[in-house]
Amino acid sequence: MQQRKLGPFSVSAIGLGCMNLSHAYGAPPSPEQGEQLLLAALDAGVTHFDTAALYGFGANETLVGKVLSPHRSRFTLASKCGMSGVDLNGDGKPVRVIDGRPETIKATCEAALKRLRTEVIDLYYLHRWDKKLPIEDSVGALADLVREGKIRSIGLSEVSAATIRKAHAVHPVAAVQTEYSLWTRNPEIAVLDTCRELGISFVAFSPVARGFLTGAPPDVAAFEAKDIRRAMPRFAPQNYAQNLRLLDGYQAIAREVGCTPAQLALAWLLHQGQDILPIPGTTRVDHLLDDLGAVNVKLDAAVLARLDALINQNTVVGSRYNDQGNSEVDTETF
């Protein structure tokens, strides 16, 4: 597997986003299937695993810890704090809460270390900036965790260029993570340039557009009740019908290149710069191995230009989040 720099670490060019194994797209796979997928990724050369306290309200960190902790020296471990499940009503049903207070960040880290069965987390992100607090307060807590040896480096997720600069002034930021793909170009406005100026790695989540840029784009009518895409405007039936029209040309380019649609999406990202690290997620080993094959796909300037012209912020219909989701992120918008 090709290697790229992730902050101070050298990791596989394509990592694994572990969210799908516990969260987000309907019913998760069984723990046995999750274990099989994680071990297959490790055996295939993946050395960058990304999880979060939010995913499955702790279940994802627990799964990653149980399966991968015996192999801890073989990979770089990333997790996130600042957004997690809290039992607000005392009914045993956690709800998602954004809380960036220093005491919450430190408590979340302690719980994560136990679930992950490790003494230190390599890269610890602030999952969302809690806008009730200055970003400097939350980053200060993360800096304390670095000094205490509980985390090795600091990351930020879904933040603007201005917020990155404020945070970086408190403590060096190793990585910024934001959605980035052919159909989500927000980082190109200012975040990518800022990261490059400051020497910060960029981690691209949802690099195959939440399944849209694959050989089998999702059927919106079949989404389960808890599938988070049900609330995303791009997947609203009327918008989605228009977006599907982009796929004939896209899949034709994949056939010309000689790769699968998912590989084309990932290869496009890899060609955007050596500092960009995609973390696709999946629940299937065959999809995992297909994704990893993108490192061998070469795209020339003409193909890249055709892709840019076909799928971009002006040709995709609908915003990536609804009003609630947009209020929670701190990224430049189209």
C-alpha cells in the first residue's frame, strides 16, 4: 500500500472510516461481520483507522478496541470527541450532543481509552466545534491531553479556515477532516489552502459521496428509518433524480479508465494532492478491497478535467446537510 503523511505519522494512502460498522446507514452489520472487515483491512495494508465516540454511542470504539488492540503497533488510531451520545432524559436512550467544554473533552477521552483498549490515541479530533465556546478553549483541553500523554496529536473536523488558524495558534493541528469528494467541494474554497500553508494533513470523509459514486448508487426509497441520508437534501427524491443524471457520464469515464466507479472517485481525490487522505467506509470486504485498488488508478489531466466539469458544486442539486446539520458545522458553503 502506498503511504502518505498524516500529521507526524506515515499511513496507508487510503484509510478506513469505521462509522458504517455501528452507525448512520441503517442497521449495522453483526459484530462478527465488523470484526471480519477490520481484520481484512489490516491484512490488506490499511494502517489508518478512524472512529469516534459518537458512532454507535461508543459501540464503534468498543468494536475497534476489541478487534484491533492486539495489533496496536501496526496502525495509526484516530478518534473524535466533542460530539457524543448523552442520556439527557434518563430513559437509557442517548441523544447526540455537541459539547466542547474542556471537562467533557477530557472525560470523553478517558472513556475512549478504555473502550479502545489503548494507552494513547494517535490522532484525536474535535468532532464539531461547540460554538457556545471559543475554539481556543476546546483546543486547550486537547493540548492538555497531549501533554499528559493520552493523545499524540490534535485534529479538527468540519471547521472553517478562520477557525483552523485560531486553533493552530493554541497548539499545532495535525489534521483537518471534512467531507470532500467530486460532489462536495467546500474544502476547495479556503480550507485546503489554509491546511497547506500551515502544514496540516487533510482527511476526506465520505469520499464516494455516501454511496452515490459507486457502481450501485443507493435507492432512496429503500433507506431504513435511521439512515442519516433521509435528512440530506441531495438524497431527497426530486433532487436525487436530477443527480442521478450525472452518473451515465461518470460511469462512462470509469469504463474508459478501466476502473470501478468507486475507484474513480477515490483516485480523483488522491490526485488532488499528496496531503489528502481519503477514508472510505464500508461493511463489505469486497467493497473494501475494491476501494483500496484506487491507489493503482492513474488519471491524466484530460480525465481529471472531464470529471471536474461533470460533477461539481454547480451540477449537484441540493445542499449536503439540512438546516440543522448546516447549523452544526463551521465550514465555508457554496
